[in-house]
Amino acid sequence: MQLLKLILALSLSIFFVIEAHSQSSLNDSLDEVLRLKQSNTDSSLILINQLKSNVDFQAPIDQIKIRTVEAAIYDDRGALNKSKEIIKLNISSPSIDSITLANNLNNLGLIFNKMGLYDSAALMVHKGLDLRRSMNLSLETAKSLNNLGLISNNQNDFQNAEKFFKEALQIKLDQQAEKR
């Protein structure tokens, strides 16, 4: 009975994602995959594979977006090596834009951090941080700084961790002050 419920839920999910293709953008379909990821990663991976093979989404930037979500699913499952390889594929794509590259570098750094490869983690996040700063993406810059704080903390480098956390916090405070 449980298997039948899972098949029915998966079938309905596939129907809604396919329907979403004709009515909305790839981003909406990926949002649906992320929603499904919360409850059933197997269903979300099936849907990712359908999106990857959909002729409407064969543009390189669409494939990068799909792979980014796929990497997040594998990361959530603890399949860090699989996630790492997918992100590396994205990073090596000549079609990747600067914002997506910065996000993927940051994500790769977080995976390295989870793997205990702190020097590699810091290097990737620093590369993403440099790109984010060059594009004046203050919230994203703060996220990278916060991630560097987490990496430094994991290395027991509390002085640098504090420095990164304070800088990230200051950016966020400045951003909130500008809104007022």
C-alpha cells in the first residue's frame, strides 16, 4: 500500500512538473523539484532527470541551473562526492555567467567544508567572494563571509572566524539601514 501511495504521489508530481513546463519557466519547475526534495529525494531526482532530458531546456545555462539543483539534492543526501562532481561540471562550463559561477564556487566550498577539506573550502569560497564583491552583491558577499567564518571556526581559527562573522554582520546591518 505504501508503494502504491508513493507511485501515485510521484505520478502526480511528474504531471504537475510536466504541466509546469508548458505553463511556466524552468525556474518554476526547479522550485517544484526543491519543494519535493523536502519530502522525497528519490522523486526529486527522477524529476531532475526528466528536466535534463526535456528538449525545451537544452540550453547550456538551463542545464547548469538543473545541475545546481541536482547537486543540492545529492548534498542533502550526503552524497558529497557526487554533488562535488556536478558542481565542478558547472564551474567548467564556458556558458556559466558570473553570478552562477560565484554561487557554484561558494557551494563547492561548502561541500569541501563538509568533507573536512578546509583549505580547499576556503579557496573556493574566497573565489566566489571575490566575484560577488566585484559585482557589488552585498547580501551574497555577506553569505560568503559567513561561510568563511564557518570554515575558519571548523579549523579552530577563532580569530579569523570572528573577523569574517563581524564583516558579514556589518554588511547586513548596513543593508538594513539603507532600507530605512
